[in-house]
Amino acid sequence: MHAAPAIISPTFSNEKLRSFIQQAQPATPCLVLDVDRVEHNYLALKAAMPEASIFYAIKSNPAAPVLRRLAKLGSSFDCASVNEIDMALEAGGTPERISFGNTIKKQRDIAAAYARGIRIYAFDSEMELHKLAESAPGSRVFCRILTSGEGADWPLSRKFGCEPDMAYDLLLKAHELGLKPWGVSFHVGSQQKNPKMWDEAVRSSARLFKKLEKKGIELSMINMGGGFPTIYQKPVPTADEYGRAIHGSLTKHFGNAIPKTIIIEPGRGMVGDAGVVLSEVVLVATKSKTDPVRWVYLDIGKYGGLQETMDEAIKYPLETSKDTEAGTRSRVIIAGPTCDSTDVLYEKAEYNLPDALEAGDFITFHSAGAYTTTYAAQSFNGFTPLAEHYI
């Protein structure tokens, strides 16, 4: 048990988190997350897009307290595996509120999901369609189309989705195979800070709807994925701004024929700002007498849950236990504790930390509720997974 330094300063806006951390002094590294904040984010997004069904992207944070709260609020769930499906069911989700949204699925996993009552599946290739037709007959299926991911801090292009022309052929094929072509999905990239980036994908989707209607295939669902951001170092548009932009695109491209079912799949925007990661400084060092830049080594790195610092894509706001003290600050390089040279969090980014920082001090990563615990390695270098506290 440490003495009680100001791990999080009195000015930190989430009083619930601040009080817990100061009183409990949890061992580091750990995630501390405010479940009430998750509820706030859910309700804000629901109010901004009342016509949309929210399918929470479990992969962003699958903790049972988060899933139970969202299930109680009426959320549906986007799942990437049978294990995530089981998590959703155990939390109170029902099969009709669960989508198997991964386009890359083993045949036996499709069968297992079908046995659990899941009847909504994503695909983006013909081979996947054949697997679905065999192991999930009669299910509703939707085809994911490619997007550029432009404007996103964490693009999701190329690996998932297919060109719209191919999607047209595949949706026709789905009908031939006895599946129910339900709609089209896309993802404009995680941490998408431009609400206008949904417009082109909505336009492509509307064209597909109209082309397939001429073939007697009436689609009724558009899945606009996630991408809704959380605040890191810079402000982001509000939920209302995203809602207005997306509704405008739907109206512009679909006219009076807006799809009956509209789905969004928030993850980061739901849990990101609800949590913080606490870490301890292990070492502060320089590399030569002529290079004044300090290396600050923490007890958490890329393999401990901060994988999204890869290529310095996500730049977390940082706070140190020395921030309230008078003194100078200077640029640092921040790295993790493992014996791997890739475990460097920030080298190019301009992070200036107190010169008085030393081993035993604390650094808090704010807005770290998403994609941290799920990225933490189980035993790399023998380090234990990131501890979790949900309050």
C-alpha cells in the first residue's frame, strides 16, 4: 500500500473515479471504470439517434458490469466470437438482440451461434455465405462494404468488407442459398472525428438497395458501424452532431425510403471516457550525456493494454502525481516495462512531463476505458493481465 499521493488531481472532472482511486489506492497497473458514465454515454447516443438500434461492440470492453448495465438499458450487442455471444447472453442479452458481426468465422462457430438462437450474421465473401447457408439456414445476413477510413485515428479499411459491386452479387447469392438478405454494413474507422464521413458509405448503400430492389430483393437494414469517438487531447463533435449528420445523409440518399432498421455499433464512444488506466513509474533514464531527453519507463506498455499507442495513433491525455508541484517540464519518451524494443508508447509525440518525475510516481492515462483490457497480453514476459475495477 502506497502513501496517498495525488494520483488524480482534485481538478479531475469525474469525482466518482477520483474518490475511489484516492481511497482504495489500487495496485498498478489497473483500469478503473465508472459504469454510470457508460450509461450516460448510452443515453446520450440514444437521444441523438432515436431511430437507431444500438448494438454495443463488446470487443471494446467486455466486462460483465458494463454488459449488464447496457443490457438493462435495452442495448443490443455486436459480437465477434462465440465467447462474446455467451458474455452477452449471460449479461441479460437475448438472441434476437445479438449480431455475429465478424465476417471471418469458423464453420463450427457459426453452428454454435445458431444453436444459441443467433439469427443475424455479417459476411463479405462467397465462401462465408456458403458456411452460413449450411450452418445457419434461413438467417438474416448483411454484407459489409469497404470504406476508406479517412479521417479516423484508427482506420479499419481493407481487411473487412468488399466493393459495392461485389456486395450486390453476394446479396443475390445469399437469396439463392436460402438466406435472408437483410442489409448492408460498413465502418468508417474507429475514433472518426468527422461526422460527414458516413455520407459516402450511406450513398453507396442506398445505391445497393435500389439495384437489388430491381431484382426483387428488398433490403430493410443499414448498419453504420461504430466510429463514434471519445475525447483524448482534442475536442470531438457531440453525439447530437453525429446524429444530425447521419440522419441528413439517410434522408438525402434514401429519401422517403429510409431503411426500416438502422443499426449503430458504438464501442469506444460508449466506454472510452468512462475509464482511466493507472500506472507507476519504474525508471527514468537518459541514453547519453549529450541527449537530454528522458526515457520514462512505466509498469504498463503496449503488451499490458496500451496497444492503441501503436504508431502513436491514440494519444491519451496524461496526468502525473507531480503535476501539482512547482517545477519545470520537458519532453520525454514513454515506454513500457517489457524486454521488447517495440514496447515504446510515445517517441514522436510531444509529451512534456515534470522534470521532478522519478520511480514510484504515478501516471494516469485518461479516456482509457476502451480497447485496453482486451488488448492486454496474458503472460508476455510474465506480466499479469491488466487489473480491472468497475464502480
